[in-house]
Amino acid sequence: MVDTDRHLEEILGRPEYLSGIVVFLHAADVEIPRNVISSLGVGSTTIPKLDLAWLEILLTRCLYEDSVSFPEIDPLLRSLRHDLFQMGAIERRKVVLRAPSIQARLLTTSRAKLHSIEEIVRIESKSMKDELRCVVLTDFIRKGDLPGSVSSPAEFEDIGAVPIFETLRRSNTPNLRLAVLCGSLVIVPESAIRLIINTAEEIGIKRDGLSCRPMVHDPSYSILEMKGVHRQAAVRLITSVFEQGGITVLVGTKSLLGEGWDAPAINTLVLGTCVGSYVSSNQMRGRSIRIDPKSPTKTANVWHLVCVEPEVQEPGADYLSVTRRFSAFVGVSAASKTIESGIERLGLGCPPFTQESIAELNAKTVHQALDRQGLRRNWNEALALGPTRQMTDGLRAAAENLPRGFVLRNTIAALLVEAGTLFASVFFGLTRVLGRARSEQDPFTLFAVITGIAAAVSLPSAIAAFWRLLRHGTPERSMRQIGMVILETLTFEGSIAGRSDYQIHSEKNPDGSVYCWITGGTGRDQAIFIRALREVLRPIENPRYLLAQNRLFSFFRENYFTVPEIFSRKKEFAEAFAKSWRSRVGPVQLIYTRSPEGRRMLLRARINSLSSAFQKTPERMSCWK
């Protein structure tokens, strides 16, 4: 901290460590050396608040990776390591404060979700009555939790198919016809037995292939067993009974019902699972949003269960899992009539959440869920607003990630300085030359001629500055120019075909961020474009080539941008990218970072990029346009 120049290599090896120290000292009201603030490229007012994420970085480095640097406080570090270990906050020599494994398991399998499922089913059953077709998906069966007698206690340690079934069975919700469909367990209501037998005969299952055994603790439900070759037909049989209304709430596991299962009649889906991956989540969600030919006006509610820790900035692993899940889910935004992906569209606000705010959000969600006609209306209105009326995959980036400010400060300023210098040189040069010569011309006429000649000479630079201003006057314009650079180079490189129907679009979002996407071409073309754009705008890591925009004056910072990996495979592609950048964005120098000089430039670039640790990284999202 005292002499950052001496430890430059160490700082650049883990730049977030210096950032973590600065954040911590700022929170502790300790004066930070001015050279450190300068290195980070931030002001004291832009340093973020200390949170668990920064503490994880700082403590991991201090307690393990850099502990030899603090021999004088070794006893304190040992004590701190012991305390964190006892708390379960150390995993594989890494401090984990936001979502330790123990806490993650507690949140994702919390018994509180059982009460939420009970409340959701009660609400939907009251609203939909006999039209309800609800599926509750979970991760595990937990067959051992089945009660052995009527007097068995109703206490469950974890969420699962059996705990959900027992919770709903004991809720005494009116008109509830409840069933369980898992690989090793099928439970059906006694009221549906006759329909099950009739349906089995219709699909070719013989009567002697079925066995119904009443449950010990509740004879109104039976365990259904299918013998011999008919065992594989259990899913088809129960699904048919479910669609006919003999079952209104079906509890199952994601492994059986999550993939390949089809029941268009579903109008309510409760995801009691901790799966956050794109493929599995979208497959489960797809069960409910399919068109039902028997119900053209069908709408479906998808309920996501989240258990959060209140009053903390990092609400837990369950919230992070659902956040990842929503990065692939599109829907109508709560704030505007737009269709987009991301959890922000729900209008939940940002953590920390309080008990009161959680209750308000739940009440708001219930109100929206009950207004199924409003849901249909919102979708139709949002679909009508799209100018191109198609889903687009694009990149959302904060305005500060763009080179617009640098272009305005440096490129345009340089052109204006050049224009001013040319004007002054020509004006005073002609004045001096013509002033010595005898002329019968009127002085005012002579002045006008000299001014006109000087203006004509300096006009190209002034026009260029004005043209740059038009291109980069707003963040969305600047984003579009970068997109054009990438498109031109991708066409030159050959990853996408040179077609005339490609178009780069960019729009400013209400939160100030900019969304950029490309139309025309295939999904593969769009994915390649987005990946390259994201590499340009994200923090600098270890690229093969860099673009360096030199500063005009010493008080303006340099700017560096990564040359996307797809262009770094060959020098000619990197040069083509730099050439297009100079044409559309501004003067740059192409730097090969694997040379000694290039390595030094990379170190400088990473120093200038340290402030990006305090910025939101660009993220991919889908949006209806």
C-alpha cells in the first residue's frame, strides 16, 4: 500500500486483492494513499461498500495465500482461521462467507418451503377449483419419511416428494385430489381408483397388472403398484388420469417428470427444486407453458421457491440459484411492457431483504398470479410492441464499460485541437506574409480571405470531430459502433458469412445500461457476435492482443480494450479489428502482449482496468424486439 510500484507484479497477479484492501480501509475510515487511489482509477466517492464478497477476497489472501507477509500478527491469524473453521466458513483453504455448504443445504432444502407449497396450492385451488392441474417438482423422494401409523408426527427435516405430499394431505384443502408419481413410489387418491382402472384398460393395461394398497395412516390414499411389463406404463397412466381431472395436484421428482414428460393440461407448476442450470430449469418450466389444444385460452403460473436470509446483502445460495435460473427464463417485465430474461424483470428490488419486504413481495406475487386474464393481456400487449417481433439474444453493459467517454475526451478533443492548430497556423502565417506585401485590397476583405482559407484547411478535422460526436454522442451510439467493428471483422475473418441483412441495434435501458443485439443470420452467428462483444467490454485478463487508446493530456486516463480471442488467432485478423476500430471509434495502437514490451503494456492495462472490479460486468440476456 505504501509503495505499489515495488509490488506491481504481485498486484497484477491478483488485482482484486488490492481492491479488497482499499474497500476495507475505506469502510474503516482509514486514509488511503493517493497513489493507490490513482492506480485503481477511482475516486473515494466511487469505492463500493464493504460486503461479504470483498471480505472473502481479503480474508482468503490474508489467512492463506499471503499469510507469510504478516508474521507479527500470526497468532491473530491462527485464531481467526480457527473461528472461521468452526463456523463452517472455510472450504478447501478458501474463506466462504456468502454461501457456505452448510448454509446452502439449509436454505435450499429448508422446511419453510413446505409451508410455501401448502399456501400456493391452497391459493391456486381456491382460484381454479376443479380446473386446477398443478405439478410440484422436487429433487428427492424421501420415501423413509412416510408415516408408519396415524399417530406418527408430521415433522420433516428436508423437502422431498413424501414431505410435500404429507404436508398437503394434512392441510385439508377443499377439493384437493392429490397424488405422487416417482420412480419407486406412486400414491393415488381413493376417489380416483375407478378412473385409474378404466383408463388402464383403455391404454392396454390389464386389471391384474394393477395393485392398490391403502396407506396405513390414511386409507383415503393408496399405493399403486404395477406388475411385470406394465411398470413402465405408470407415468402414462397417471398422466392421463391427471389430465382428465381425477388428480388435481401431482407431486413428482425432476428426474422422472423433468425431462421428456408431456402434459399440456398443466396450468400451475411449483418448482421445489434447487436446480439452477439452464437446460434442466428450462425443461421443467417447459412442462407448463405448452399449448393445450383443449384449452386455447390457457395461462399457466410457474412458482419459484426461494429461501433467503433476511437483513444481509448476500441472501444465500438459494437466491443465487434462482437468479441463474432466471437468466434463461423470459417473461413480461413488471416495470414495463417488455419481454426479457433476468430476475430484474420481476421487480423484486435488491438485497438485503427484510421480513416486511418479503411479505410485501409475496402478497404482490399472489395478486399477480390470481390475475390470469391480466397475465394474458400483458403478454399480448408486450408482443405487439416489438418492432421486429422476434426474440433477440444480446449483451447488456453499463454505460461506463463503453469507450464513449474516452472518445469524447480524447479522440474528439484531439481532432478539435488539430483543427484549431491548423486554423491558427494558416491564419497567422498568411497574415504575416500578406501583411509584409503591399496590397491595394481592403483590409476587411483581406481578413475575410485569410479566415476563409484557414477555415477551409482546418475544416476536415472539424468535420471528423463532429462526425465522431454524432457516432458516440450517446452510450447506445457508442455501443453500436463497437458492434459494427466486431461485425466487420467477423465477416473478414470468416466466422460468419458476409450477408447484407445483418443489422446492429442498440438501445438504452431505463436503468442506464445499454442493450446491443444483431439481427439477421443464424443463432450461431448471434452467439459468436455476443461472445466477441462481451470480451471487448469485460475487464482485461490475459489477452493475446490489446487495443490501446493513448491519452491526449496527462490528466486523461488511457483506455485499453481486449481483442476478442477469435481475432487473436492470426495477426491479420487482429490488425483488421484494429483498422475497423480506428475507422469507427478512434485512433488505437495494436499491442502484441507476448513480447517483453507488450507484457509491460498488459501490466499497465490491467492497472487501468482495476477500477472495473467496481463495475457491473456485461451480461448476456434475451429480449423481445
